[in-house]
Amino acid sequence: MPTSPISPADFAPLRLRKDEDRRLRAGHLWIYSNEIDVEATPLRDFQPGQPVAIQASNGKTLGTGYINPHALLCARLVSRDLEHPLSPSLLVHRLNVALSLRERLYDRPFYRLVYGEGDGLPGLIVDRYGDLCVAQLTTAGMERLKDDILAALQKVLKPAAVLWRNDSRVREMEGLERIVADAAGEVPDTVTVEEDGLRFQVSPRAGQKTGWFYDQRDNRARLDRYVAGRRMLDVCSYVGAWGVRAAARGAREVLCMDSSAPALEQAAANAALNGVGERVRTQQGDAFEVLKSLRETRERFDVVIVDPPAFIKRRKDFKEGALAYRRLNEMAMQVLERDGLLVSCSCSQLLSRDVLIQTLLQGSRHLDRNLVILEQGRQGPDHPVPPAIPETDYLKMIIARVLPA
């Protein structure tokens, strides 16, 4: 007997307070606990990850999604189409829509396939490494749909293997365990990423995030025209995405610096893999300490890349994190040649582009240097940004020329 189609009537209602639907109607997908009418729909009546029909204060259904009553960011809207509510078939549809974009953008299967809200699947990240999919479930709602997500990935992509890389700190806020586990197939210890004719080996299990940072791909390409014949320093280099690429594009010497010895070992291996091992060297250590040492020994570079991990993860970290960005970029300027290029990046969503630019300006003036911006970048198009959800627009990249005053 065929299964009856799912309808919003099958979902527990979640009623919003008066006028608290305005952000949703404007295109946002998030609902905070203080926006819920807890008299009409008490939070204690819901389970973490439970599917819900989201209603305006007058009882009109706005769409379907899921809830975690224990989180401040309490619920997320997944579908506004009442004829196609949150369901296994909707997951398949959204994956197909996401895939169609990536196949227009890239001729090889190496990209972020699903970027949460940007692809209509809040709480889900999927990176594709050829026949391997690495997925992150960051919310209780997506965790509850884990089996359906795996089935949808297998139906749409038929990958040889799928890895759950569920070790993000945000899962703790959802009351979820942090764990890395094979979901399907045999997950290799290393995979090879192809980017603009270059190859990089990364670890999907043990590397940062899912092993590779697809979001910077276009920004790395922007730098190609500036590096031929130059001496370059790659601060927080990880496995050499910036530095190895620069060497392959003609940089005469590259120093990759990172706090992680395994990451630097992989950076050296990636340099050899691309035939530039003799022009790439590595140095392990804290970025601030190594920059201080390079300054004291009067080392100078034509190009310095500063691409650190997020210094600002929560609003209470803003003051300290903004100071860290200022210090790191200022120290980077101190090891630049008199006419050098600074490439400064921030993946802290809470640090705006304007504040990052102001930080660079302050640092340059403190050193009595003139700074002019040549190019700016953001995350690539496989990280699409809904304009109503500015929180999804997180990556900033500035290429600046730094000159004597």
C-alpha cells in the first residue's frame, strides 16, 4: 500500500508571538525562543529536532521546519511550500537543486555541495571530494534526519563513501555529541582535491573542518597575478593551499607557517606533489611568535598571506578577537618589503568587512605606512548567501599594497 503524502497537519504546531513573523516573511529562516508564543505552544512539549509547522500569531501556517526547545536559536524554517513540507523527498529535491548549481560552476566534483541556509537546508553542510561526501550535521533537527540525509545523498550522487564529520563545537549548543564516524562505504584516510590544475592531499577525518577550505578557492585564484618571482610568507598555512599554489604560479620562494606539525608535513607533501617542493619550506610555531622572530631577524617578504582561524566566535569575544586581528596584521606588515602586498582574511562572521579594513588602516598608520586596497573577495559561489540572512556572509579577503609613508 503506498504511503500517504506528508502534510503540515502531520507536524506539531509552533506558534509565534504577534509580529514575530516579520523576519521570516522577509526571507530569514531562524526563530529564537523569545519569539515563540509559549502559552499557545509550550516549549516543554517539544523534543529536540522535532519537525514542526510554524504558525503566525493568527494561526496561519508559514511553513515547516524543526525545533530544539533547549537552544536560544530555537527553530529553523526549512520549507515555505505547504504542498512540499520537510520530508525525505524534499531533501532529495534540495540536493538536486544544489547539485545543479555546482555542476554549472565546476567541471570537476570538488566543491561545497550544501551550504546550510544558502541551499535551503539549515543545519547541513556537505563537501564533495570526488566519490567521497563529508557531511556535518550541526543541529538537532538535521541529526534527527540523519538516515534520510544519507539516503538522499546516495540517491542523488551515489558516492562511494560518506563520512559524518560531526565534531563542530556548535553541536554542543544543540546538546549533541561531537563525533566523527563513517556513514557509508570505505572512507580513505587521505583524499586528493583538484583545484585549477593543482592537486592537494587532505585528511577528511583529521583535518580542519572537513579537510579543505573550498570557500577561499576564488580568492586564491585572485592572487595568481601577483606572485610570479616574489618571495611569499603564508601565515596559518594549514596544508599549503595558498603557498603551494603561489609556488606553482611562479613565486620564487614560499614559507608556510602553521602551529600544526601534521598540517605542515602535508603542506610539504603537497608542494612535492605539484613539483614545487624545492621552493616551499615550512616553519612550525605560534603565528605571533614566528612573526616576531622573523621581524627580529629582519626577514622580508614581497607577499604575506594572513588567513587565521576565526578569532571571534561569540559576541563576547569581539574586543579581544578584533585586537588579535589588528596585532597579527600589523606584525605581518612589519615583515613586508617596502613595496609589499598584504593579503588579509577573516572568517569571523561577527567581524564586518568595514571593521577589518579599519583594522588594516589602523595597523598601517601605527607603522607609518600607507595602505591601499587593490582587491576584495568573499566566499565562493558554492557558499551562496541569502540576502535576508547576513549571518551566512562570513568570509572577507583584502589584497592591499603597503608602501612607505
